[in-house]
Amino acid sequence: MSLHIPPHVLKEALAAPLAPAILPVVLEQTAQKVFAGFSEKLRASLNGCAERALRLALDGHVTHKGGRVFSVRSEDGQRAYLVNLERSFCNCPDSARGRACKHRLAAYLVEQAQQANQELAQQEVSSAFPTSPPPSLDPEEDALERARLALHARSQFLHEAIIYALLPQDNEFIPVELLSLEGEAALIRALPQLKDGRLVPQFPFPERRSFCEALAKSLREVRIYR
């Protein structure tokens, strides 16, 4: 299922460090796709069930239990029904009577929205972090280019990303965090060092500062952690 989600919505959806929650816009557009595939006869038989199913999904009444099994709370929140989409089963009274079941439909909408959510996340992360370097870049240049992409993406939705590098100074390498890249200039911050079991802040730059600007090409072992 292909969805068109505005870029600002993607940023919000991918801000969480783990699997992002399904945003209302994803659920709503998923529902539009699903409902558009219904025949006129099916729409008539639902008798408002589709709208109530979407409301259950939007209000957080659907909980994924694993596989294609879901728990769906009633509209008043007093009861919960078990839905197995693989078996087209729901233990609610309407389903037992052979009527249209809003709980099954709500679970199906959440399942389809979960798939759309995962596809969007994979597309955004893949575009922000290419898996293969441009053939014209050497390893050091490629590492900096990936860092540049990571910094741009981090400002939008990968807030947990840290870019680590080593800065040569006085015949030693200082571990630093790369904060920004503007052209050839890199803004870096010295990372704490472990001494006697304690993290000790470092101030190795002029005027005992922990921050400084350095030539981007001088950085070594640039790595992205997220």
C-alpha cells in the first residue's frame, strides 16, 4: 500500500528511537485506501461500522498482541474483544450473530497502518544513510559525507544519533563528537575520558575550551552511532 505523507509528518513519526507510534494521518490515509476498495454492497452492509472502526483505531483502542492477533476495547472502554485476522474471528456479540464487526475492521486498519509506517521509516532511514558510498569518494571522504547526511537527518528526526571521530593533536588522538559540518569546517566537542572508573571532562583546546572548529578532513575514524 503506497501512501503520500507530508515531510513534516514523517519527521514527527520518526522522532522516536524505537518503532514509531502510528500517527493519525497514517491511520486516516490507510483507512481511505481500504474503504475505497469496498464494493457498494459492502459499504451498505457496514451501516456506519467503518467510521466507528476508524474511531476505535484513532482513539488507541487496538492493541497488537502478536502475529495477526489483536485486542480491541469497546467504544466505552468497559470490555475488550479478541480479534484474529488470520481466522476472521472476533468474540464480540455482533460477530457471533454474523453481523459486520467494527473490531475486526479496526484491527485490520491498524495492521495495514503498521505496515505503511514501517515502509515509511525504512525509506527515510535508507535515504538518510546510504548503504553504498559514491564511487568517486575515498573512505575518509565517504565517512565525512555520511556524517554530513547524518547531521542533517539528526536535526529532523534521528535525535539520538552521535557522530564520533578522532582529532590528531600533539602526536595523539583526541576523541570528539562531531556537532556540525559547514563546508570544510567541523564544529567538534571533546568527549570525556574514563579515568580511575570515572568519566572526566576534557578541555584540550585553547583557553581550556571543550569546543573548537577543526578542518573536517583532519578528522579520523568518523563513525555514526544511533
